[in-house]
Amino acid sequence: MKLIFIFVICLNFLTYCLTPYIEYVNSNNSEFVDNHYSLGFKYPFEYGSFVFGLEYLKISTFGSIHQPSNGYIITNQQQLAIPISFEKKWKFNTSIQLFTGIGYKLYFQESISSNSVNSIESKMAVNGQYIASNYSEEIDPHPFFKIGFSYIINRQFKLSFSKTWQTLKNNIRYTFLNNNQVSTTSELSYDPISISLQYNF
């Protein structure tokens, strides 16, 4: 009974300390991101917030080892990421806040789907050998920088608009013609604009 009471007290404490948010990231200008959504929590204090959450990205194929697109290579995949950041805020007036953020993003999925791998590895050279085998892709964790402003709708709701700068480093590894190990990195800039809604208990 005592443990249940402590759990309820801790849950109430977290509810009033943590501020949930949902975010839509506009990926229309990206050549390789189809959909991007985020949800998470902010732990606010006087001068800013600690932010952590969960992101979903649906990435489409943009170039391949057989035919790079302007030197870029990334294969269609669905990624889950954990962004962790610190946001610094300034009050412009009673309704408007400016903020900047710096953080780090970790990715869950280690490689692309088996169907995509099979498609890449099915290409053959003129000598009849498969061009690539043991193919894999993996996106590195990376830093990001954000700037934006928030509009305080009322005591409970806050609407925010922001711009994020980041570079996705896609590590590509495969065996070339069953002989040579190849490892290369494709760096893709991804700088979307997003809108988020924050709820204060």
C-alpha cells in the first residue's frame, strides 16, 4: 500500500513538472524525408527547458551505390529517434517567447529492411558476379540546432514554430564483387520547419 502511495505521489509530481508536446515537421522541401512527427516532454525552469522525446521518420530512397543522386545515398526506411536537448528562452512580451535549442539525436534502427537489401544485392556486374553483398546502412547519432518562437495561447496551451539544422550521416558498408570491403558515408543536410503544440497541466 505504501509503494502504491509513493508511486501516485511521484506520478503527480512528474505530471506537474513535465510538459507534454506534439510536433509536426514539414518535410515537403526534403528530397528524402516523406513524413516526420515527434512527441515528448519538456522539463521547464526559469530560463529554459530540458527536452526529450520520440521521433518517427519515413525516409525514401535518394540515390544508391549503383546510381548515387548528386553523390548522395540513402535507402527507404522507417526510423525511430530519441532527441535530447536544452532550450534557452527569452520573453519578448506576455504572449511571445523566443528560444534556441541545441541537442543530440539517437537512432534505433540499425539498418534498412531485408527487401531493400535484397534489391540492392540483386544487381550483377558484366562478369556475372553480384556487385554488392553483406549490404547495410546505419544513421549515426548527430547534434542539431534549433531556433524559433512560441505564442502563449492561454495558461495551458502554447504554440511554437521552429527551424532545425542537422546533418544525417548515413554509413554504408558492403562487400564489392565478393572480395573488397567498402565503407563510405553519405552526409545529407536536413533543415526542416516544424510546428508544435505544448500543454501545461
